[in-house]
Amino acid sequence: MHYQQQGMYGGYQNYPGAQAITVKNPSVQQPKTPEMNDRDRLNDMLLTEKYLTDGLNVFVREASHQSLYRDVLQVLNETHQAARELFNLMFAKGWYTLEAEEPSHVAKQQQKFSSYQSQFSGGPNHF
């Protein structure tokens, strides 16, 4: 895995419009043809798994029969696992790129959600 920084100074730039660090592995090259290649197939499979997990999440949340709930929950977990394995494979081949978030933005969001805890009855240690 390598990190690409799109900026001239190293570290995060603290000015508007700074480019994020891209996290990815070297890409396995695929020929550019009209036919579907391995990357296209894996991407299609990952999108399908994401679509299935969305629907199964709703189903599990609303299932009233306990046995049906357990069975669909198992399928949901297997579907999440399949999506994760596809993501890992695509990431390993360099076909899935992530952008690292600026640490100050992460800290700001953490603070924002921490402040929500105080709004719940029982205080921050309630959960």
C-alpha cells in the first residue's frame, strides 16, 4: 500500500481547497475495451452486495417472526461478509481508492457527536 499526497509541503495543508491524501495499492492494469473486465465484474458484484445488504437491513429490522428474523439476519451477516471480501480484493488490486480525512475534521466530528451524548437522559455514561 502506498500513500499519495497531492500537495507540495508534506503533511496536511491547512487551507481551503487542500487536496486529501489518497490511500490505495498499486493498480492491476485492465485493458480498456468495451467488454467487461475483472475490475468491472468485481465492482458490479460489490454494488450488488451493497444493494442486498440495504434491503436485508430493512427486512431484519421489521421481521416479526423470530425464526425468520434469525434466518434473514444470518443471510444479512453473510452478505456483509461477502461485500467486505470483495472490497478487500478490490482494494488489494488497487481498484478501490480511499481518501484520508484531515485529522482536524475527524476531531471536529468526534466532538460534535460527543456533545450529543449530554442531550440523552442519564448523561454520557448511560450507555
